[in-house]
Amino acid sequence: MSTAVQPHFKHHKNEEAINTVCSKLSERFGDRFTMGKALREQHAHTTTGLQNEMPDGVVFAQSTEEVSEIVALCNEQCVPVIAFGSGSSLEGQLNAPYGGISVDLSGMNAILEVCAEDLNCTVQAGVTRKQLNDYLRDTGLFFPIDPGADASLGGMAATRASGTNAVRYGTMKDNVLSLKAVMADGTIIETASKAKKSSAGYDLTRLLVGSEGTLGIITEVSLKLSGIPQAISGGICGFPDLESACNAVIMTIQCGIPVARIELLDSLQVKAVNLHSKLGLEERPTLLVEFHGTDSGVAEQAELFADIIEEFGGSDFEWATKPEDRTRLWTARHESYWATFSLRPGAKSVSSDACVPISQLAECVRETQKDIEATGFLAPIVGHVGDGNFHVQLLLDPENPEEHAKADAFLGRLAERAIAMGGTCTGEHGVGQGKMKYMTKEFGPALSYMIAIKEAFDPKNIMNPGKILPEHG
């Protein structure tokens, strides 16, 4: 194969084929298929600055077999198929740039099996993480991946989601045992057994995790579960500047302290959560931290962490030992996206993330903060800094094209900065449409092999076309 990166072929919209598919879906699914504008707009919903690009129809599937039937029909007519879970993706993954059919999996929300002895479960793709953890409450187990939004587990697998607990429990790629998926021709496959390890064959599970619906539609997920910790302790502390807070995080990770969550909020983000959640925190760079384990283990971890933050100028370290106090703090963190709008009412939000090796975190955040100040943006920084991942949320005037052009340039510099430091343009938001333009720089010749996989799995390019991979034609 040539080492030159060849753009993937573009899908071309065929109105006659789309009309044929819509007519057959309407006849087959009745009121579970719609061409109403409001629902089509909702199913192309994106919380980025990207334009809403609606599908031509939305069908609400109730089983893997129905998904197979829908995909086979679309494949026959060369009509695009876009999977929809809960609509919480951030990089235009749900848009339909060439029209097509949105397959809504939210009704496929059955918890099929929980095997407490083996610490695993199997769920349909539309089950959300909160739904699963509510179901598991009396088993002593929980599913630890927590991206903040109550995302569907199929969507979390498709975007390789992570979140606040990733520093201890990993991301979706570390917690998915097996998948059931519908491939581009309608074939239903299971990617692996539920064994914790296997050396048999290609790892199709990891290939589909993070593929954003471009290789197949995930309909069932088998997941690892974790035991609910005996003790959970959380805390909060402020720092004189962002760099000191980042350096405290770096030292914590390098010392091997098994922190469960460690989150950074810059002073502007603290101001936003104060306004939104009525917390009354001092407006300075702040770390939220949580430890899981035994009573003695958590106490030891907290003591070591306290010594580290003191070394980097951290002060006013307060423990939140009551569950309701911890919940209040973490709810404020999870609502930070919505809290940011209180800083500029009426603004359009463009949220982006980057991830770098932990040793590069302080420098990357420092350079990004300088860039924000130089461009004059109102843009809080918040992040899952225990694994080098941070987010920037730009607040823009929706009627000011100059601001949006400056924002695009800023986001390009952020992505290139992270890549140059040995990192990635996205730690958890995914590529979608928004970050497709950085893929060549990040992967170079390796991108040709991704394109070859896409063309082998989906020769007609119907599976969520216009996402992840560069196109031509």
C-alpha cells in the first residue's frame, strides 16, 4: 500500500434512492418512522459551531434484527445510515451531510444480563450509564465510565468515551468486553466472547469502539463492572495559578497515588459554576479530587496528596466526606458546560478538547491560556487532567462571523499544539466532522490503513459518511 494518504471517496446524494427507502420504511415501521422536520433537526443536533445537517428520515428501532433490516435496505439503495443514541456527541457525529436515515436506538434500552460473579453485564445500545448504575445499585457493583452527560452506552462505545473516572478505571476501550453490531450489508456480528482476555483473531471489538458508526452500528454491549469502593473521599483545593495546579497533578500521577478522579477548573470556570450552582468557591484555579478504596487506603492517599499540593502552593484543602457534599461538588463539575453560558448570556458555545502525555500537561495548558488571552476570547478551561485531557469552551457571538473565524484558527492551533507535544487532537470528544481536518497531521501514512479498513467494511460508504476520514470526489 502507498504511504501517501489518499482521501476516502465522498458519498453522493441520490434523491430517488432516498425516496424509495423512506417509502419502504414508512410502510414497514408506520409511526416509528418520521420525516417531520422537528425530529429530523433534533437527530442532527450538535452542540458545536457546526451547521445542523438533517437526515431525510428517522426510524426508531426496537431490536438488532430491525437495525439489520434497515441497514440492508439502505445498503441496497446506497443511502447513508447514521446511528443515534442520546444526542450528546460534540463534534457533529450525528449530522447527515449527504442526507439519509437516522436510526434511533434509544428504545433499545433493555439490560439483558448481569453476571455479578464475573463482574460483567450485557445491555442494549440505548441503555444509559445512569440507568445501568441505578439497576446495579443493590449488587455492590457499578459501571465507572462517567462522561458527565447521561449518554447511551452504545454511543459511548462508538465514540470511545471516557470522563472523570478515566484516570483510575480507564476509558470505554478498557471496559468493553464484546459488541454485537450490524455491519454495512446488514450482517449481524458478535466481536468477541466475554472472557477477560483472548489471543484469538483480530480485535474487532477495539476496532468498532471509537469508530463513530462509520464501520457498523453497535446494538449490544458487554461491559466490565467494578465493585463499589468501601470508602470514597473527595476534596477541593485552590492554587495561585494554572501551572501550579497542573504540576501538582503531574506529581500526583508520577508518584503512583491511585487517585480515582482529579479535575481542573480554571478561575473563570469556577466563577461560572459559582453563578450556576451557587457554590461560593474562591475564584482561582481549583482541583477537585476523589479517592476510592478501603478506609485506611483512602486516608493514606489523601495524606500523600495533601503533601504534594502544599509543595505547589495549594491551600484551603477541604474534604467532602459526606455523600451529599461530594455529589454537590461533582454535579457542579458535570454541569460546567451549561454553567459557562452564565458568563455570556446568548452566546454560542464551541467546546473542544485535547490530550497530551502527563509530562506535557502544564506546558500545553499554559500555552493554551496564553493563546486565549492573546485572542481575547471568553473561554474557560476545565479538564480530566489526571490523564492529560483538558477542555476549552469558547463563548462566541452567534452573529459575529469574525469571532467564529478567529475561533476556528484558535482550535487549529490547540489541536496542532497537542499533536506536536506527542498528544492527540481529541481525548474523548471524538473526530466526527469537527476534527477530521487534523487526522492527516496526527496519523500521517497510518491514515491510509484506516481508509482501507473503511473501504473494506463499507464499500458503498453508507455508514455515517463524512466523518473521521478525509474525503474527495
